[in-house]
Amino acid sequence: MRPGGLTPEGTTVLDLRYVAENKDAILTMLKDRGDDPGKVFAEADPWSLDIRRREIIQRVEGLRHRQRLAGEEIARRGKAKEDTSGLKAEMKTVSDESKALDAELAAVERRLNDLMLIIPNIPDASVPRGDASANAVIRTVGEPRRFDFEPRSHVDIGLGLGIVDFERAAKISGARFASLWGPGARLERALIQFMLDLHTKEHGYLEIVPPYLVLPETLVGTGNLPKFEGDLFKTGTADRELYLIPTAEVPLTCLHRDEILEPEDLPKKFVAFTPCFRSEAGSYGKDVRGLIRQHQFHKVELVKVTAEDASAHEHEAMVSDAEAVLKRLELPYRVVLLASGDMGFGSARTYDIEVWLPGQNAYREISSLSNCRDFQARRAQIRYRKDHGGKPRFAHTLNGSGLAVGRTMVAILENFQQADGTVAIPGALRHYMDGIDLIGRSGNA
């Protein structure tokens, strides 16, 4: 992102001008998100750096004006055969000072740019302020099933059926990995195909197979870098640095990086199935057992690139598209509007969809759907024209799971478990399972 970039009229955005002129709002926003401004700006703050930047620019402009006047005077004296040595000596001093100030200005702007990249998006005014306890349940859909036996966790179900293996996966790759066997692998494949068909055939998304390795600037564009480098798996070669994608949101959002889209191009609606790779830094101790929090998992991701005035509508539509997966699978769930302190770094407004898990006797997140407005587009330079020939403005980007495949499998195992340890297959998936309606204890359907 370029500090001080163009700001479209009528848009409240995180560019340098907005930050510089709204210090109190930025500090309040950080506190609302649960961040300590003192820690965020421990080494430097954008306001003092911006003041110094302006001072340098003003001084350099003054020196250059002096150089122009002196140049004219030196030319005049030269023609008149008058002494110019004093002026030339002065200009040498001015030139040296200008070079030093140019170097300082470049350093200040680099520090400002680094700071701008770690300031999160501003929550929408409608977002509840506070931590996760302030999250608002918008609607609850479906009734949790009443069991006439004690429901088991997906771990116990999967191990009992022989369709999931954690020990052998750990032998291969370490903790937080799993391998799916036989009907378990087939169920995951069925879920992927079902979700892709639903989103492409009924919801109008264009399926993409994106790269799974991306450049650092791609992750900067979506807000994953520099702040969340510890959550990423980094690789590369001698000539370039690459990262494994934490979600398909990253490559899908940046498909149109550094482009200007025309009115008829929007909205862009992308869907992709990809593996996702996350180091889960800072998550140790959370969901260690089972499929909930893995270093590698599969997800069907939804991404939209829209015009500013359409993004709120497209956000609600995206939530509806993700809900449709759970409705077809007959899984109880609820939709939650996240509070400011529970939202992601780049989000202005986020809905979580939480599915009911009988084995945990709790609702757990299965999709997080965010409207980032122009936060990512500004970083990735994704722009559009509202009218042909009009001034380019930053697009709005949205993303969400449609759904997390592993967590959907968890929900099916727990909600469709039978007293004898078998698991029924939801009707919507039987076509994708070649008519199989039950996963039996032998591990063979």
C-alpha cells in the first residue's frame, strides 16, 4: 500500500491522510479491537512521523526554490562577468542538505508505510463494540437433534469407524495432522464436490483453481503480511520467497491486483477448493484433539470483488450462500455478528456461521464471512470505474468459507451418528457417495 494514496470521494478509508487527521478515532478503534495502542506504536507512531515527513517536504521545497533562484542569479552574473564563487559554495551546501533530507524522507516514508500495514480496518458503525462476549446472535436455524444415547465426539466416532487416523499422520508430519481413510476420504471428496456444484450452478460463482504458493506482496495485499507472518508456512527457492496459502482468499482476492475494472466487470464472484496451511502460532492448547484446528485442512472459499455501493448487499448474499450448504445438509446452525474485538484484522463487518456440534454440546464456527470494504483493495491496488471514463476508485472485497470442509465433516459425524456407532449420510450427499447412505463400523461403506 502506498501511504497518501488517492482517496475516493465519500469513502472513509485507512490511507495516510485519514490516519493523520483522525488520531483519536484510530486510537479508539484499536482499543475497540482489543489492541493496546502503546504496544502497536511502541517503536514509532504515524502522527509524529507524518509531522516530520511534512517538515522535510517543506524544507526540501524551500531549498529547491532557493536553488532555482540561485541558478538564475549565477547565470546572470556569469553573463555579466561577475564573481559567482560565493553562490556556488552556498549551492553546494544546499545540495548536500537536500540529498541528506531526501534520504531521511525515504526512511520516514518507509517507516510510515510499515506502520500503515499493521493498522487494522475500521469496524462498521453497526458492529457491537467489545470482545467476543458482545457478539450478537442474528438468527438460529434448525433444532439440535435429541439423542436417546450420549452423543460422542467426532474423534471417537472417526476412530471407531476406522475412517480417521491421527497417530499415523503424526508419525509422518507431527502434531495437528490427520489422515482420512476409505469412506472418510470419500465423504470429504463428496462434500467438496457438493459445495462446488451448489456455488457454481445455483449461486453463480466462477470456479478457480489458484496457485497454492504465493509471493509476499500477495499476502500484503490481503493483510496477512506483515502482521501475521508467524501464522504462515514459508518456503521458496534461491531466486524468490514464497508462502503456502492460509486460505484461498489470498490468491482469489489478488487475481485482479494492480488492475482497473470496468463497470460491467463487477461483481466478481469466485469460488475455489484448496488445501489451506496454517502454523496456528499462538493456538497451542486449543482444539489439539481432532479435526477442528489442523496445520493442513481443506476449504471451499468464496470471494467477491464489488463496487462500493453494492458491497453491503453482496455481503448478506454471501452469508445466505454459505447458509445454503448447511440447510441442504440439514445441520443446525446460527449466524452471529462479531463484535469489534473478535473480528479479523482486515474486516469492517463479519458474520460467523456456527454449526451445532452435539459431541461438544456447543455451536462452533464453520464459516467466517467478512466485508473488508476497500481495505484489501487499497493494499492490492484493485480499482474500478463506476462509469466508463470515470475516475478509478478502490473496489470492495469480501470473503468467506463456503464451507470449511473438515469442520463440515465434523458436524456430519456428530449430528448424524447412530447409537450403534455408524453414521448416516445426509440426503444431499448420497448422490456424491454413489448412493451410500451409511458409514459402517468396519470402515467400509
